[in-house]
Amino acid sequence: MPDWLTHTIAGWITGKTAKIDVSLVIIGSLIPDLVKIELVFNALKINTHAFFAPLHTPAGSLLVAGSIAFLFPKVREAFLFLSVGIATHFILDFFLLHTSGGIKLLFPLSWNEWQIHAIRSDNYWVTIFAVGIALAFYFVTKQKFSLRWNQ
Amino acid sequence: MKWGMVILSFLLALMLYSSIEHNEKDPDMEYILKNFEEFNNTKVTFGGKVISADNESIKINLIEPPYTSLIIKAKNLSVARGDILEITGILDGKEHVTAEKIIVSKGWKYDLIFIRSLPAIPFALYFFLRKWKFNFKKFVFEVKNA
């Protein structure tokens, strides 16, 4: 995984660019990593990997988004925005370098895993780059807004 | 809300399916080491923390269940105690793997992944709670000041 900060920044930029509900896109960008709940069980020496693993698949994440969306007044809209966040998460994760394996994109239809194997997950320059892009994006959009306001 | 519960049931079904089929389709190290004869001389992938190393081999502790020690045969790999390894190799002994591919992460770099994830929690909560509040009577989120 890239770290959560990179995921949330990607969700924030995507939401801002597409002019959709940023708050839900950001939440969506973290949904696949609900799989990290297993770390809590690992600490208790309980192996729950097989049970929680589907959360880090598109099908599992979309089902989580579907369940959460019913807690919002506009269910379809909420589901769509959460799904956009989920998509940004898997796009970023798709580029991670591993010795083998990857993301089970077609689970439960297929257990095959796919990955581009390009970027190491411990590469902190990705986070620094993401923060830089976010700051540049923030100041550009703020400037545009104030220019429009002054006209 | 009723449909929400239906979708949640599908999710639980998916997770149960994964629990049942996982050992068959994508076994983890706990299952592999318990059933060593079945997986002897097959390719395995796992993560581990370096305990000790010399020019010929590395002793690691698995960072996933069952957290036991394995000896990895890998020549002239520069690692230090505490480094995190991702290894793909051939399981050719009960606690022995001949490595084919190894990714080495310095211990501090691995820990930094978790540390730099922490700011994401207040970041996400700020954007979410700025817009939404939960109505416990209706059991639904509502837009603030709507």
C-alpha cells in the first residue's frame, strides 16, 4: 500500500477536480484498507487474513461502499462518490512493487492477482510528491477562486 | 436501510467464501507450514523481519502468522537486523526457503509507512465532519446547516 496520506490526497485532488463531494471521495479512498483491521487481530495472535482479505478487492470494497451509502440521504450519489475514492485507491495500489502477486481484481470470479510492480511501498518520495502536488493544487484553486471573487 | 443490510449480507457472504476457499486457492504461510509435505518444493511468498544474516543465509521471523523463524538462502545480500524482507522463493525444507526474489526495506523505512499514514486520519475526519453530522433518530448522516 502507499500510505493513507497519499491515498487521501489522491482522493481529495480527484474530488476537487471532478467537483464532487470531496468528503465522500476521501472516505472511499480509505475503504479498501479496512483490511488492516486484521493487524488488530494479528496483535492478538488470531489469523483473520482469509476473512478480511476480500475488503481489499474491488468487489468487497464496493459492497462496503454500498452498505455505507445507505447511511446518506442521496444513496446513489453517495455510492458513486465513495466508488470514485475506491477507484483512486486501487489505481495507486496497482503500481506497487512486490516480489509476486498483486490485487485480486476479479475476485470472487477469479483468484488471479495483477500488479504493475513499479513503485516500492516504502518509497517516501511518493508521499512528498503527493503533498507537493496537493499544496500546488490548493494554492492554484484558491487563487482562481479569489480572482473570480474580485471580478 | 433494508437494502443496506442486504448488501452487508452479500459482503459477509463474500468474506465467508474467502475464509472457506483461502487455504485451497491462496494459502498463507500458517497453512503452508502446517502442511509442509503438500507444499514442499513449491513457490511461496511471505514477509519477514531479519534476525541475523551472513554471506550465505538470512534468519527471519515471519511478520505474519505463525510468526515463526525461517532460514532464507540468499547469497551476498546486504541486510541488517530489523530490516523487513518480502521474499518469493522455493520452500525446500521445513523451515528453509531458497530465495528467488527479495525486496529489502530498511526497518525505519517500513515503520515510516505507518507513521506517515497517521496524518490521513485527522485529514479525512476534518473533511467529513466539516460537511456531515449523524442524526441518531433517523440513523442517517445529514448535511450540516442544511
